[in-house]
Amino acid sequence: MRLALVRQRYSAYGGAERFIERALGALGGQGVAVTVLAREWIGDPGGLVRCDPFYVGRLWRDWGFARAVCREIARRPFDLVQSHERIDCCDIYRAGDGVHAQWLENRRAALGPLRRFGLALNPYHRYVLAAERRVFASPRLRAVICNSRMVRDEIRARFGTPEERLHVIYNGIDTEAFHPRLREAHRSAMRHKLGIPPEAPVHLFVGAGFERKGVFRLIEAFARSRRQDSLLVVVGRDKERRRAERMASSRGIASRVRFAGAQEDVRPWYAAADSFVLPSLYDPFPNAALEAMACGLPVVTTPQCGTAELIREGVNGFVVDALAVDTLADRLARLDVLTAREMGRRARERVEGLSLQSMAERLTTLYRSLVPG
């Protein structure tokens, strides 16, 4: 089977790209020949077709890439085209970025009147909303891969996509590479490097897009938390990092917050932590939360995040509304080292069935149902 995978940009730190990277290896073992169509790709995904037309600005960037990809698809003999971008010349759309209309709705709830007005007038968002509508109205579209039930329900409600086209397939995780035994290999050394006492509770955030993923509300909640012996570690690159550092300083907690920037290998950081916190305004199904659970960390997240579907309240994590800062502060205070360790054990148990092999088998079953014989 010849499958085209479309993703505009690959970054070593992107969750959607890590999904593709993992899927490539797993699908190869299922007899699926994959060609990646991308503007930019770091690393070697195997078969690669570069679609890199000139552009100025992100609206032209996305529009030009979509046109270039559709031209390439028209001249190549693919059995199926699976796009991770909002283009209307695909057979399968993987809604890994969720529903843009829903993200904007969630974001408006957290903004003041002036910024809400600016959001409504932004031409890029208007382009994405129109592209999103075209995807789901396309007569070529035969299946939508949703990485959470949350995304499935949003697509069904907003676009009326028939139930039989919506397939929930959770991201897969390498449960051997991400494992609680990483603590033995990295915990002491990482804590020594960061100047963190062995017994101090450490909350970890991993991600880019500080506004969307709730870093500023996390800093505020951490400042309000009644525990004074805990630390917060923020891993991820973002243009708003300086603002986050200033906020931690103004709240008097700068000595207890570490900003680590982007990291190619996040596993030692999971090993050093006791819990994982992702208070996202909108997050379809973040790989980082899945990795953290596989490493034996309880997860604190929001109902606006697909990971909430894996959380049993107070058993393997907590689910707190994205804007409920005081409630988040309370949950952080509950996660001492011993409590977090027991909840983390149950978090690990919850994701053990979400293997790369299982994901590949479900994807292959879907592909074969669309291309019989």
C-alpha cells in the first residue's frame, strides 16, 4: 500500500511530528510504504517529497503549501493520502491539531474585549477557519482520524461529519523508552544539576505555546499553592518565555521555578519530576502527557485537553478547568512525593496498552478498509 503523509513542517519538538515519526517506523512493519510531503523536515523520514513554494507571512505560507501538495498528489500514484494539514485533496484527514474554531472559542474565554476583537479580525484565523470548513465538506474525504473523543465530538457537532467517518485512534507510545525505570538512571543527576533537593516535590511542564498550554495560569497557581517546598520546571521553547520569567519573579517564586528551554531528549526531565502539569486552554491529545504517564507521573490537566479521557480523578491525576487557578493550586499542593508516586504507578498502568504496535495495527486496519484488496 502506498500512503502519502502530509505535514508542512517538522520540528524535533513538535507533538504532531513525533506522532508521524513514530508512525513511520510502525507502519513500515505493516507493509505500508509511506511518502512524506513536507515543506521542511529535520531528519530522514525515508521517502520525502519537498513542497516548498515561496511565501511571505503565515497565511501565504499555508495557502501556498496546500496548493503545492495538491499538485504533487495529482501527479503521483498514491493509494491513500493522509493529511495532517487542512487541505481538501486528502482521503484521510488526521485532526491532530483539533478544531480551530473550538480553539478560538476557548481562547476568547480567556481574553479581554480588545484582544477578542483583534482575534475576530485576524486574517490568518479567518483563512484557517475557511480551510477547515473545506476539508470537512470535501467530497474526496473518506475518513477522519481523531486523536481523542473530545475532537471527534467537536467535529461531529460543528461540521455534521457522519459517525462512520470518524475514527478515534489514540497516539501510540514507546512504553520501553518511556518507563519509570528512567528515575534510576537520571533522577539524582538531574536534580543535582538543577539544584533541587532529593525530597522536594517537582511539578513538570513540557510544551511550546505557553499561552495555549496554560503556563501563565500555572505560574499563578503555583504561587498560590500552600506548599512552599515544591518546585516547578518548565521545558519548552516559546517567544513568551521572558514574560513567564518576569511573572515568576513578580510573584516571589523565581527561586522555585526553572525554565529549561527546549530539550531534544525529555526523558531525564520526566525522571527528575514527581508530577506532570498541563493546564491547556485547548490540546487535542498531547504526546508529552502520554510520555509522562508512561514514565510513571500523575497528570494534572483540563477538560479542554484530550488527555483528560485517560485520567481518573484522584487516582492517576486530576482534571481542573483551564481557568480555575485556585483549584489548580489546590491540586498541586496535594501532590507530595509519596502521593504522586502511587498515582504515577496507576498512570503507567493506564497507558500500557497504547503501544506503537497497537496504533499501527489500528491505522493499517483503517487503511485496508478504505483500499480493499
